[in-house]
Amino acid sequence: MKDIYHRQHCAADLEFQKSLTELEDILQVNATEETIIMEVLDCQTSDQHRSGNTDNIDLAALEDAVADIDQYLEEIHKKHGR
């Protein structure tokens, strides 16, 4: 009788360990997927925030700044004979 009980106990223990391992695997996969989803959402939020900031840029002022930089670089090159 004790032998049957011991075998049933061992079988139940093995089944429990197997189920526990499967549950840990599922939880790990879910945690990994959740982490990936959160990273994607963070990137999207950052992209939206950055793209929202470009609405305030004055294109004409930016073009003027680029022209000023080009002119400055040309003057420096002329002074140094390049």
C-alpha cells in the first residue's frame, strides 16, 4: 500500500513540476512580449513627440541659417586659400 502511495506521490510530483515549468515558460514569454510591446510604444511616443516639435520650425529661417553658414564657410576657405 505504501509503495502504491509513494508511486502516486512521485507521479503527482513529476506532473506538478512539469506544469510549473510550463507555467514559468508561459510567464517568461508573456513578460518578454510585454517588454517588447512597451519598448515599441515608447519609441512611437518618442517619435510622435519629436515629430511634433518640427511643426515649430520656420523653414525660411532655417534656409537663411544654412545660407549664412555657407557664406561663412566660403569666407573661411577664401582666407585660407582653399
